[in-house]
Amino acid sequence: MPRDPRRSLGKTGEDLAAAHLTEAGLTILDRNWRCPAGEIDLVAQEMAPDFSRNGEPTPWLVLVEVRTRRGTHFGTALQSVTPRKQAKLREVAEHYVQQQGWTGPWRIDVVAIQMDRQGRLQAVEHIRHAVGGI
């Protein structure tokens, strides 16, 4: 059975993103969580200041969208996070938070994986609080 190149590229990007986030101190809790509204690529947790609680370190739930692009013919990985995609991410994230009963702070991050046309890694960019309006 032939491999799906898009799926393979996406899995490679998710593996790179998970490794990058782990190196940055986040703990990966889940991968490819699905609900009828869509999918969350990575679910992580990070100890970070919560300024609604005087900046005390607090566990944050981090819902991560991974965008991987080979080449820039159709734009960069980061450019692929359109306003429509952001709205979908907010919708799916709200489903996750509600289903899990999470009452602490949470955010949506994006990890953009940019490769050259031959598939060589060029950049990994982690944008915290990438999707606002929560």
C-alpha cells in the first residue's frame, strides 16, 4: 500500500514539534486528540506564570497546532495558520477543555516546522498564545 506523503510529512512534523516542546520543558500529554469538531495535534502541559493569580507558577494546558511545510511554494508553515484555521482551533480547543473539565489556564500554541523542498529541516518556530480570542 503506498504511503501518503502528506500524512508522512505531518507525522514527521508532529514528532519534531513534540521533541522541541519537550526540550523546552513542556510535558506531552496526548497526541492527535479528535472530536466531531476536529483534531488537536498535541496536548501538553507547562508550568508558567498565571498573572490572574499574581504571577504564581501554575500548570497551563497547552493545545498545540503543528504546521509543517516543505518549501514555500504555497506559503510558509506559519502563513498556513489562517483566520479560518484559527477559528477552527478555538472551537476544537473549547471542546477539549470542556470534555476534560479543565479549570486552570490554557492556551493555543502553534509550532511551525519549515523544511526545504528536499525535506531538510530549516526551522522550528514555537509561538506561544498564537491563537487569541479565547
